[in-house]
Amino acid sequence: MNPFLQASGVNVYETDLAEIILQLGDEDPSHIVVPALHINRSQVREIFARTMGLNNLSDDPKELTNAARTYLRQKFLTVPTAISGANFLVAETGTVAVVESEGNGRMCLTLPQTMISLVGIEKVLPRFQDLEVMLQLLARSATGERMNPYTSLWTGVTPGDGPQKFHVVLLDNGRSSILAKEKERQTLKCIRCAACMNACPVYRQTGGHAYGSVYPGPIGAILTPQLMQMKYAQTLPFASSLCGACYEVCPVKINIPEVLLELRSQVVNQERKQAGRVFDLMYLGLRIANLIFATAWGFHAAQRMDASACASSLAKTAGFTRCPAWALSGPRPAICAAFLNKPSTSGGPRVPRRENEAARRIPPTDSRPHPRSHTRRSRGCIATRRCLCGSASHLHPSQLFIHVRPHQLMIHRLREYDAEVVESTPADLPAAITASLRPAAGIYLLRRPELRTNGWSRQRGRSPD
């Protein structure tokens, strides 16, 4: 409203100490309760010295406060009209309530001849008795005080005392449309205590200016887009980790994460209707992936294609750097006979390894052709296990050599530095530990004891670990 009034030739002066600092320094607020939170006293001193002509002003807080008081007192005595907001309105008595900590609200209520209060319709309380609870709740949640230093209540005009003209402007500005929505309506319960900002990890890292609104923090992320009719600030609902800290500290229990998710869905639905989305390569790629992965056979086909390409890269480079992580997701992959340099048929490895047979090393490279899919029908369905080479095999625990796990990347990386890496089964683990404790020049990587292979589930065709 200030730019509009100034464009119309009206001189506007903020009366709150933090607001006058921002106005004189041409800054934007970064907090609801403490708007000038991002400005230190040295910067305040520079702003006051430049705009008030006080060249000998120091950065002492008391001297800065006296300078602001002197500057504002002259404005209070000469300006004929005051404009204020309100923390609460009482419908039962027509009372306007303003809480503050500096006395500037009391000065606006006493000295000017005309008083204009601009208040959102969500600030209206039905009864005067409700004001008791809200005043205590606001002070405790905003500043940790039992009660605000200044609490001003006024109802109408008193002849000879205070402003003789009093106007109340009830502002809707999209609030009725918010009230009509089941999930978003809880946004209007906000009492502007800023408790959610103090608890939000995103706000603490980015600050209030990153939100681009007078309402920063979690409450601004849900309030600003709705007041803008979801036409602007569509990115704000995504500026949250959804950790729920704001919901935990909110005194009126606004479920901000729930509203954020609802607003995100609305933003996505808006983007789907845009014609330019068909030229977005990321959007097209995700749509194609959605169609492929929507069915089980499509997902498994994509896995087979990508894992086959991955195995070819492994055979050539002896590393995992070119293998996508998602290709090895799902059931724990196993090493098939082809990868172990062992003759195999299209039906897969059928020769079980003896119980006391020593563990075999994984060859660094293997250029042999890989077998086709190894499947076995069980109870009308196909039970498969994904292999590193891209095939699928149904193996008994005695046939398993080792599971391909993330530490395989470390094994190959260590071998690049000519380090000796030993793989061990649970049965050979004590001997491997004893060997690894002896002084040696190599680096040993031991298989963890909890990775057992005896807990086999024949129903699911895979090991539970």
C-alpha cells in the first residue's frame, strides 16, 4: 500500500522501529515479528546517519533508539491521519485490538485526528471473552512473554479523546475462496506469531528474503500463493523439507505440511495444462518412464535392457562407474556362472557348490557371452533373481557365490591401487579375520557376518537379507 500512496502524492512514514529502519534503508522485511532481523546495529547507524543527517551518530543501541524516537515524535505531532492494522477484531463489541512492544500503536491511537484500520476478515473473533485466550497465546508464541508490553483496545470514537474519525476496512482479497476449501481453510487460523519460522530449517538457512513476500517462512509458503490465487509464487510450496517442525510448534495447530502437499498438487495440475510442456524434454522423459514403469512387465523389461548394458560396461571397464544405481535395485543381484568364468547352459547354473568349498575371487574382467534369462516356474508364476550380467536366475543358497552389494564398488576401486581384497563367506569368516589381523601391505575387506545365506525363502525365491 505504501508505494500506491506515495505515487498518489501522500507522504508515508512507518512508526515501528524495525519498519522505519527498513523504510529508510529501502529494505524488505525478513520476519513477521522482527522485520529488520537481518540488519545489525552498524548498518542501522549508517542508515540513520545518511537519512537523518546525523553524522556523529554512534552504533550504541540506546543512542540509535533516541535518534529514532526524536525523528518519529515530530511526525506523530504533525501527521493528521494514522493507518494501522489489527491483531484481532471482536464482533460482539466492535472492538479493535493491537498488541505491540514500542508504544507506536498507542501514539497513533492518541495524536492523529483520523484513524484507519485495515484488517483481514480472518482476524475477527466472535466474543470479547475469546480475546483473553488469543492475547495470551500470541505473546507466548511470538516473543516468549506472558503478555505484550502494550495492548491497545478501542471501540468507536470518544468526543475530545483521540481520533475523531475512525474507519475500519475489512479486507477479503481472496480469503473467502480460501475459506471455501477444506484443507486450505486452516491457513486462515494463523495469528502471525512466527513460531513456525523460528523452527523451520529452510527459513533458518535461506532467510526471509528468499520467499519474496511479506509473509516469509512456512506460513508464507502456504499463505502467499493462495492470496495470489495460485497465479504467482507457485514455487513457494516446494520451499519446504516437510519435516513437520512448523506443525509441532504452531499454537493454533495449522497442518502446514498437509497444505503444502495440496498446493504442490495444484501447481502440478496447472503445469499439465500448459501447452509448452510438450516441448520440455524432462517432462517428456518422465511421462515415457511413467508409461513404462506403470506395468510389471514393462519395468522388468527395462531392467533387463539396462542391466545388460551395465554388464557390458563392467566387462570392459571392470568398474561400476557406468552402471546406473537403479539397475541394481530391487531383489539383491547374484553372480551367475557366466560372470564367474564358469561354463553354463541357457538354463542357468545347476551345479551346486560344495559346503566346504573355498570362496572364489571375482575376476576383474570377463568377456564371455552371458547366458539368457534363467527362470523357474513356481506355483504358476516365474520366480527370478537379477544377475549382475543382466540375466535372471533362480538359485539355491548353496549355489550362490556372493551378493552384489554397494561394497563391490569399493572392491574394484581398491584393486585399481593394487590392494589385495579378500571375499569371505560366513563359514570362512573366522579364518579370514585372523588372516586380516596379521601385518600386511594389503587392504582387506571382510564380508559382514549378518549377511547370511542360510535364511532362504523358497516361497519368494530370494534371500531375506
